[in-house]
Amino acid sequence: MKEIEKLKPLLYSTSRKIFENPETAYKEYKASKLLIETLKKEGFGVERNICGYETAFIARYGKGKVKIAFLAEYDALPEIGHGCGHNIIASASLGAGIALKRLIEKNGLDAAVYVIGCPGEEAEGAKVKFSEEGVFRDIDVVMMIHPSDRTLIKERFLAIRELRFKFYGKPSHAAASPEEGINALDGVILTYNNINALRQHLREDVRIHGIITSGGAAPNIVPDYAEAYFFVRAVDNEYLKKVLEKVKNCAMGARKATGTELKIEMGKGYKAFYPNNTLAEIFEKNIKSLGVTIDKSKEFGGLGSSDIGNVSCVVPSIHPFIRISDKELRSHSKEFAQAAISEKGNEAIMIGAKAMFLTALDIIENPELLKKIKAEFVPR
């Protein structure tokens, strides 16, 4: 704990530098350079350009048996800047990583510590490719924290998949010869209405939201092309697959009804996040020991999606939230960005770093805990 207190000026400075130089997804050159240089000075070996991402990195120290990874995010939002507080995430993981490295070095602990730089969380998310290409293959446990207006330990993230429905019809004059046309826009509108009818028959954790991205050129021309773009989300991966089939059926029914042609494109997606309960319980014990109160979670409230879900499907993971404001905040807002550089934002860095460090130490010093964590874990 003393090691982390010594790091306070460095962590606050790192957070402010990242905050004051916001860089959007995959353009985080200054932030990644800052983190890499800091970790190198601490004696970490650093590998760059992970999975083809220029601003990704893996910093490692130690060759011991227990392998702990702290994940750093550092991309910002267009215009808003750090309205998701990734400056806090990066600094907390940096602090936990350095503190654990120093203890491994000092006490000869049988462990290895990783700080993994994960760019582009606000885009398609580098962690998806990391999970697919084996970046976490040798890691025992993954941890990161996220700022919020509540402190929560086991909040879930929804699995998400993108869908594009492209309808092709036949143009005609909408007044002179409408009977000669095939209305592609009708296909989109019927799809939208079919999905709305479907909603009442889905579980309450499902979220379906979409827009019409193309709907014709002029009112007096029967649209020969129209397109809709949807996000479909659910709290677990298997149910999402079932919902996707139902949503696709909504579009295929619209195609049949309108006589249009239909092309369905399945876009990128994140898997659901499955927090490891044993790991979360250890973290909760440690954060409470710091005097932090855990807030009550809303069962399906405030849920989004994140690439940490993909990580949790290949390695035991946690992603706790730490309060940075006494009032309700909406993420991806200017108000959230202001809170991310506030005094409470700085407090969250220290709380997160300390709680992750203590959790890592518990796992390293008690092999039975790691056995329990791994026994619970189910690859997905």
C-alpha cells in the first residue's frame, strides 16, 4: 500500500496528461507512448503493435507462476474528450501494475505482472482481437476498473451484434405508374414495425435499437433502395443468437410481403461480460477494507456493451465500477469528463489501484483462491 501512495503524483500526472491530450480510437499515440515510457523506466519489458494495433502494447515483469494482468484503456470520444474516464482506467492499472512489480522484485514473489494497453474501446475494441488471437492465453486473472456515478463490483455488460438490412426494389414514378414499382422503403418500414411487434415477446434484458440510413431519393420516385441499421443486445451470448434469428425473420417477412430483394449483413459484435464471482468477492473485500461503500445495482439499468466481455469468455475477469461523483452522471457527456479529472476522479484512481493490487496479492499468496477462481471459470 505504501508503494501505491508513493505513486500518487505519477498517477495523477499521468491521468491529467491523458485527459488534456484526448485521442480517439486507434490514434492514442501520446497516451500509449506515455504509458510505455513509464513502464519501461520501471523495468517492464514492453512489446508494441499487438495484433496489428499501433497503439497497443503488452508490458511484462517477472517469470513467476501466477500471472496477473491489469488492462489499460486510453482512447477518448470525439468532441467530448474523456467523457468515459479512460484516463482514470489507464492510471489505475498503471499504479496497480507498478506496485505489484515492485513487490515481486522486492520479495521474490512467484508471479508475473502484465499491464496490457487496449486501444479503441470506443470503436470496435482491440480486446476482441486480443481474445481471438491468444493475447490472454497464458494469463491467470484479468482486472480493470471503470469510473462511474456508482461503485459496483459485478455489473454486467450486454452481448451485442450489428445488423444491416439492405432492401432492393424497382423505381417508378410514384404518381404516374406506382404499380410498376417495388418499394424498398416499405421493406425497411415493415421490418421496423415487425421488430416493434417482436419486443413484447423478448426477455426484459434485450435491447434492440435501429435507424433508417437510406430511404429513397425523392417523394415522387418509388425507392429502389433502402437500408436500416440495428444493434441487438442481450445479457448472454446464447440468447442473443436466438434473438438475432428472430430479428432476421422480421426482415425476411418484410421482404416477402413487399416483393423486394434483401441482403442481410452481420457486423461486429461484443460478447456478454461474465464477471468471475470468486475474483469479484476478493476485490469487494479489498475495496471495502479501504472504506468504500458498494452501491446497489439496477438489475438491467445502465447496461451497455464492451469488449471486456470477449476477455471474460477466455480468462477469469472483473470490471468493477468506482464512483467519481456524488451526483448522477451520464457517461459520454461533458459532465462525466469534468468528473474524470476532479478530486473524486483522482480518488478513484487510488482506490482502483489499491483494490486491484490487494486482490492480486491475495491470489499470489493463497494458491487455493486461484484454484477456486479457475474452477468457477467457464470458457464461452
